[in-house]
Amino acid sequence: MTFLHPHLLWGLLLIPLLIAIYVFWRRKQEATVLLPSLRGLSGKGGGLRVYLRHSVFVLRLLALSAVIVALARPQSTSSWRENQVEGIDIMLTMDISTSMLAMDFQPNRVEAAKEVAMRFIASRPNDNIGLVVFAGESFTACPLTQDHATLINRLRDMTPGIIEDQTAIGSGIATAINRLKDSKTKSKVLILLTDGVNNTGNISPKMAADLAKTFGISIYTIGVGSSSGEAPYPFQTEFGTIVRNVPVDLDEPTMKQIAEISGGAYFRATDNNSLSTIYQKIDQLEKTKLSTKNHRTIYEEYSLFAFIAVIFLLLEFLLRSTLLKTNP
């Protein structure tokens, strides 16, 4: 409970002052009778009037206290808060061509990319996130969903070799756009991760980027590959697996162009740590919007104390008019 005029509560200090005055006045009014013995008065009660002789004063004090509290305008409040979460629709678009088996990341590019992507998904519980994978062709591994457990399980199953090889970057983007274009959210994001050069497919990366811009989709491109120009790659032979260095063939100009056209950004990942940092940056750039509405209602409570004061005054009046009535 709060008070609109709390300074008026200082008036309650009158109560102990009035009590002191009353006690002093009563002592001045009492007569003293000298008796040789109290034996004749033993066992005799003072009667109801004696017990109630101070009640009128007490009731007046209680009424005065209630009036002072009522004048201070006591108020109670009820408040609540509504949180409205506006999520973001995100399509992860991942290259799973066989070049993603290169071992310049630990244990290799594709497994490192999946691990970081899973942490990214777990950090965004309010967003709809989907998954598109591509190599020589592309397909939707998981549509936009908030069932992130299912999404992560689908992501774990995506490995090089499950679809035709080569790198169709434009097709991968187009498939993701098809999943995002009808989204009603204000923010639509496509995260493209690849380590190669577009060498197949019916749509070029630039054409796909123009299409993304048309639908208001921002593309964050991540180029994966060692900065040394070569990367260790496992080759299967009749004698087992042999690891040899192969050239890193990443079309960075095209990746930058895709990001620039769509209003996104380009990042280069050269190892596990840099890839993790890139996803953290994207996480900060595309934050879920949280709007809060506060509601507060004030209720006046002075009428209760005014009613209590009236009750005390009525009781005081009844006592003075009946049991404590003095003869004229």
C-alpha cells in the first residue's frame, strides 16, 4: 500500500500527545478519599461503567487515527508485464560437397560447421530456423521450425556423399529463399556456408542474391578454408586412407557480392575458432526483438478507513448515550 499524501501521516504523532494530556487531565480530576481500612470494600467491583470509563476516549483516538490515514489517501496497486517476442526466420544453407571433408578444421570442415551451427541453433530458442543442404543439387533437410531438437537431429545426419557432388551455390540459395519468401516476420536471414566455387545448377549466385533482395532476405555468407591456400584432404586407397594437401578453391569475390547485394555480410573462416566467432557475430547482428508492455492499476483505499472512523464514532456516541450517559 502507498499513500498519495504521505506527509499527512505525521498527524498520527498527535495520538501519543493526546494520550499524555488525557492521563494528566484524569489525574487532576480524580478525588482522594481517606479511609481507615479498605476491608469493607473488598470483593466489591466497580461496575461496567468503571471498566468502560476510558472507552470513549479510546474510540475517539481510533477514529482520529483512521481519519488521518484516510486523508493521506492510501492506495493499492496491481501491475503486470506482457512480453511480446518477435522472432527471426533463419535458413541455414550448408555446402555438403565432398570438398567439405578437408581436414584444415577439426575433425573436418563439415563436422566443424555442424557443431558450430548446433550451438547457434540452441542459442536462439525464439526463432524459426530451417536447414537447406546442397552439393551438385539442393534440398530442404528441415523446413522452418521452432522444434530445434528435430532440426539438430536432421543436421547431424547431413554428410557429404548423400547427394550428387559438385557445388551449386545458386541452387542452394534459391531453395532457401523459397522457404523464406512467404515468411511474415520482419527479419528474414539466410546463412550460407561453402568452401568452393559455383560450378553447376540452373541459377547463378548473383541471380539468387537479387532474388533474395526482392523478398527482403539478408544473406550472411561464410567462406570456409585455410588461409594457406592448401588444406589436408583424405583420399581412400586400397591401402587405407591417405591424407594429402590439396588447393583451397574458394570464390571470395562471389561470396562478397552475394552478401553486398542482399544487405548481409561476408565472413572468412579459417579454423574452428574463427567459425565459432563468425556465428557469434551473426547472432549479435540479428537479435530477436523483445517488446515489453507494463500495466499498472491504482485502487483508492481511503473509503475503508473513513468507514472505520465512522464506526468508531458511532460506537463512541452509543456509549455516551447509554451506559456512560451522565445525569444533567
